[in-house]
Amino acid sequence: MTKTLFSIALWALFGGLCGSWLGAVTGWAVFSLGLVIMILISGVQLSRVAHWVKDVNRPPPASVGPWDEVLAPIYRTLRKNRKELARLRAGVDGIMRAAEALPDGAITLNAQMELTWCNQIASEHIGLDPKADRHHSIFNIFRVPEFARYARQGSWPAPVLVHTHTKGQARSLLVQMTRYGLGEFLIITRDVTQVEKLETMRKDFVANVSHELRTPLTVLSGFLETLHETPPDALTEEQRSHYLSLMREQAQRLKATVADLLILSALESTPHANGKPVTLATLIHDIMEQAGSISAGEHEFQIDVDENLDVIGVESELRSAVSNLITNAVHYTPSEGSIKVIWQRHADGSASFSVQDSGIGIASQDIPRLTERFYRADRGRSRATGGTGLGLAITRHVALRHNAELCIESRLGAGSCFTLKFPASRVLSRDGATS
């Protein structure tokens, strides 16, 4: 404004000078021309300002007369606000990325308990669609009675355990709800499916161990009580010998169970060892001699073993795994059945140890659970053979510690094939070169 007034004053002065020299009419003409020029210049400047207003993110036009004093502070304020907005947006983006990276699900609801946002984990846990389900009631989306009762409470001091079935997958979720902001709600979901499975396995394991130990202890206790309370001359030597034999059998069963439990505990608690080259062929031949004694000539054995093929590992662990597979084949194969043991190398450098038998076989529904502790497909037959129910669990752990895979193929009444597949990195030829 000051510049404008100064410009008008200059034109008035110049017009006055011209009027004093050339006459009043000339002076007013010069002054009027000056005002017209100023109006034209102001129109051009105003046009440039109007063009800038359409995109205020650009720097304002330079030299727009009196508008310079107006546009400069506006542009500085806009630029400051843009920087602040960018900083806030970056902060919000960081918070959202952190929320997406949470190992737990996070869901926000408005005051009407309608979905406003959820992270990817929550979407997987509950089956939410962040776009399609937005502004829909959580009770219409998450239709679980336990959650509905929980969410309608006035307060939520503790989480609730709910079971869901999303996309064909059963889950156990720990759901915690709380208030935040102005009447809004936050839901945290945690997948405890594996924890619940482990807890179930632990309970089953304790129950199974108790049962496995209680049975022989009860038998031993009963016989000892009988022998203690019965007069020496009341039992024949044959009866006494029979009782002692049964007690010895139960004691051996207890010993075997405890020994397998100790092996299993050691495998689970000790770190994996790279080991050293183990001549598996020699180990197989030693165990086959023991299997022959157990079989007592009732089975036909076939052996196909690569004598020059070794495994990098722990010999005691490998012996336990190989022994379990071979002795199982003997126990579960009827008389005059055949058992074939194979140790061979494959074209890709890997190797496999297989035990094939013509035994009773295993039902398809039992195969996935065979490596569970104390699981028996045929409990009566397992007890009759003296099995502890831990052999395949031990074998699976040995396989894992040697980067190997335990594969089971079987059909009820048509025999079984148990295979340990070792990767090429664990296999050596006799000259020490990697296969």
C-alpha cells in the first residue's frame, strides 16, 4: 500500500511539473496516463497472483508490487505448514507400520463398536476385510458367542479365550478389549493355538507317563505283597518262579521306559552337534545281529547296504534310531514274514535308510500320530511286544538333529516302510568326499 501511494504521489508530482511547464491540461493528462499505467500494471500483477493461487505449492510470482508483502508471509506459512504436515504424516505412517509389524492382531472400533481399522494379523486371525468390513459392527463380523458376551461387558479386566475356524484353519485366540480416545475401543488378538497344543501335549505326556509307570509298579507291588504275606510253604517252586519272572518282566519294562525317557530328554535339551563320520553300514550289521536274536529265525531278512556310504552325525543317536526301526519291524511282522533293510545313495547326493516289512501295517488315520510320545496304533500288540511307545518319537528327534526326514508309508494288513532321508550335506563316501 505504501508503494502504491508513493507511486501515485510521484505521478502527481510529475504531472504538476508538466502542468507548470506545458499547461494544466497537459499536467492532468500526464497524471491520468500515470494512473492508467499503474492500473494496467496492477491488473497484470493481480493476474499473476490469481494464477499462483491455483497452485499455492509453487513459489509465489516475483515483483508483483504491493502483493509481495502479502504473498511472502502467506507462502512462508504454507511452506511451514507443509513441512509440519509431512512430519506428522511420517509419524502416522511410522505408527501404522509399527502396528502392522505387531506380532498380535490390533483392531480399532468407534463408539458404536464399528470397525475403523485393523492390521494384517487381525485380518488373518478373524477373517476381516479392512475395506469391505469398515464401518460395520464387530458383532456382525466376528460372530463368536464367547466374544459377543465378553465385548458387551462394562469392563474387561482379563482377556477371553475364543476358538475360531477361519479359511479352513482352526485357531485359539486370546482376545483383550480396552477403551481408548473419546469413546473408542481397541481389541488385541493373540494366536495361542500352538501354546494350547503344547499344553495339551504336556498334560497328555504327564498322564501317559503316569499310566505307563503305574501299571508295572502296580504289578510289582501286588506280587511283592503276595510274596511277603504268603507263607513260604504255601507257594510251589513253580509258582514262585512264575511270580519272579513276571516281576522281572515288569521291572525290565520300567527300566526300558525310564531309559527311553532319558534319551528323549537328552535329545530335546542338548544342542545339536555336527558330529563326525559314522560308518552306518557297520552300525546296521551290528543291529541286524541283535534283530536276528529277537527274531529267533522266524523272519526272512534281506540287506542291501552301501558299505562305502557314511553319515556325519552322532553315532549313539543314529544307533538308537536305526535300532528302533529295525526292532519295530521284527516285533510287528508275523512269523515267516520278510524284512528288508536298505542303505543307499541317490543321484542328488542324498541318502536314505529304509526298513520295509510285510507286517500288520498301520491304518492311515494313525500314521500322522505315530511319532507322538506313547502313541500306539495297536496298544494291545505294543504292550505284548514290550514297546515303550517312545521309539518313533526318539527316531523323529534324531532325524531332526541330523537334518533328516522320517517318512512313513504303510497300509493296514500290507506292511510298512520307514525311511530316514539324509541330505547330501550329511552324506560322505568312504574316501571322505561329499556325495
